[in-house]
Amino acid sequence: MKSYSVKELLTKQPIGESVEVNGWVKTFRSNRFVALNDGSTIHNLQCVVDFENFDEELLKQISTGAALKVTGTLVESQGRGQSVEIQATDVFVHGTADPETYPIQPKKHSLEFLREKAHLRVRTNTFSAVMRVRSALAFAVHQYFQQNGFYYMHPPIITGSDAEGAGEMFRVSTLDPQNTPLTEDGAVDYSQDFFGKETNLTVSGQLEAETYAMGLGKVYTFGPTFRAENSNTSRHLAEFWMIEPEMAFYDLDANMDLAEDFIQSILKYVLENCKDDLEFLEKRLLDEEKSKPQNERSEMALIEKLKFIVDNNFKRVSYTEAIDILRNSKPNKKKKFQFPINEWGADLQSEHERYLVEKHFKCPVILFDYPANIKAFYMRLNEDGKTVRAMDVLFPGIGEIVGGSQREERLEVLQQKIKALDIDEKELWWYLDLRRFGTAVHSGFGLGFERMVQFATGMGNIRDVIPYPRFPQNAEF
């Protein structure tokens, strides 16, 4: 007898066949109707267990959360809510779940409560849908790059460099904290550490990816990155996944073309392959928004928002033009912005980015040519000497989702920037070698994967789009 997934039975519907299915009980009604789900779909499969044909002790073991194997005949359902059901002839209980202690009961649970039960929350409709969308997005990322001539590169997780220059890094050390070796001037003697130098968990694989792009042409990374930023917001994680393509012989325009095409491609894949999950998540979001004040509700439903990105060309606007727009906008003049825009050089906040996308241009926006002093050292300096070839992709409801640039390929200019920022040139000797040996125009960008999953699912907190979130004072599970 063939064993099917719930999704296969609901889509193929082999009526009249004897079938076998495994899953977890979502509900057990009237001591007769079992709603079974195995994680393959948002939809449950109804199994009709005629209590007259089953031992009473067996029926007592069937409760929400129990794992079952159900054997029977797939028939057309006479009841409402499902097109097919299994008339069970045999039920095997893989494992029971005590109704008194099983925490995921068939009722509404708060997201805060479910974070405390992160090992079980994937059994809820919301989190199973989010994680299926996350999986589809990850597949779409690899598919896009593999089909477009990129090579998948694995950058080191342990590194001696700070790509972002922010210094918010997790230290990696085997030194005894109770008896730390010190140098003559009282500093920690990292020469006695495992790697013979100070090392940290990576904040970005970009610098290493650049070295491989300058040999393989086009590469991408997709792996975990870490920030020791003591931020307890709904937008920050201490451990998250980054997608970072790097391309030799790409200037900023080619970089922007790639970012736009890439984003539209992966969201199109999700729209085509996660229809049921997106419809469920959209309904959940609409129900959630009913409790919000009218002015705080989203102007677009979830699926409409995804189509908005896929179907619209991204508007390209210089930072200078954006500042003029913001400075002269009604919210700025009426002091509605939390961070008023007064002069050129301001670091744009999410409220400014969302205004440009949602109110002014009403389409996705790519800002480019930012002030050099608010961007990283590796971005190419423009001829004006005050802006760099940076670009950010802005989305509705979220603001910046992609940050990238044309990289500085000129050795002397890069050395000057490193010196001005007081970065030790010896630590980046290998990075500078790219400019000494066969330098060329090259570009890349970074996309925080969880931000994209948040956008695609409509989830309000980034802690709810990764299986086990890591944030200040929390490393449970």
C-alpha cells in the first residue's frame, strides 16, 4: 500500500484507493473526526474513525498533538469544508500527547507565547506557513543564481576582519577567562589564542566573496552572519542569514539591474508556488489589522504587495534628489517625521524610505550615490569626492531591504579611505592585493534573508521568520 503525504492526497485525490498517511492530530471531534496534518500543506486531511470499529483504549490515545498512521479508503466527503476524506480501517498511534500538558492546543496563541515554545510552534498554521514560504524563498535564491551563471561560495564564519567597520562582533576565543594571558602593556595576548590573533564571528561574507568574484567572475554567498548589536527591536537579530552576490566587471547600473531582477524573480516564484500559504497569511494579516487604528493599517493586502514588487519597475533616484523631495514634503514641513530632514548628508531612516516608496513614487525605489561619510570604506568614491557609488533598494512597509555598491577598485583611493578611518592596513593586506593584481570594476549587494521572509509573509516581528531567533538575553533551544 502506498503511503501519501496529506498534500498529495488533497491534490491527486485517488478516490477509491486504499491509502496510508502519517501526521499529527490538529483536532479530534465527536470522537470520530480526526483533522490530520503532516506539514506538507496548510490544509488538514479529515480522517473518519468509526468508533464502533475501534478499541476504546485506542480512541483515548487520540488527542491534539498525537502522531498517527491512518490507513483506509479515500472517498468523496459528504461534509462541508473538505472535498475528500479517509474512511479509516486502521489507526496506529506513533506517539501520544497529553492534553493537559501539550501547549499547542486548537485555539489562538499569542506570538510571544509561541516564541517560548519555539520547538513546537511550527505545528501551528501560522508558523508552518511561514517556514514553507521561507523554504521556497531559499530554493528560489539558489535557483536564480545557478541559472544565471553564479557560483555558490562559502565564506568563513570565523574571521579576523570587520567588514562593516561597526565593531559589533562576537569574539571567538579558547583563552581561559579566569586566567587570560596578558601582554606587557596589560592587553589580552591573542598570540596565545587558538588562531594566534583576535577573531570573531563574521558580520558579512562580502570581502571574501569579492576575492572569489575576481577569479570566478560571479559568485554568491548564502549563510549565517552575526551582529553583537544590543538591539531588542522587531527588526534585529543577533544571528541571521545573508545573501551576498559579488560580480566582476559590473558597475553600479549593472548591480541595480541585477538586484531588481533577482528580487522580482524570487517573489514571483513564491507567488506561483506558495499560493495556499500566502492566502492563509494574508487572511491572518487582515484579521490582525482590524484591531489597528485606520491610519496604521496597510494600504495593500499581502499578495497585492508582492505583486506590486513583481509587476512594477523600480524607480532609480539619487540620494540628492531624494533629500530634496523629503525636505519639501508635507510630513517634513509639518514636523510629522520623527527624524526631520534639514540638510544634505542626513542618514535616511525607515520613515523617510517608506515615504518615498509608498507616498511619493508609489513603486519600489532604488536610491544611489550616497554621502561617503555615512557609507562603508569599500564603496567607490565618485568624482565629486563627497559621494560614493552606493545603492539601497526600498520596499513598501519595510524601507531598505537591499544595500550594495560598486566596490572601490583603485588601490590608492582605498588606502586613503582605510587610513582616514584608522583601519589597520595590515589586517586587509589580502583585500588590497585584489587592487594590486588585476584590479577591475566590480560590484555587489547584500540582502538580509529574514527581512525578505518578513516581507513575503507579512510577519511583523523578525523573530517569527527564523526557526530559533537569537537576540539579547536569549539563546534558548
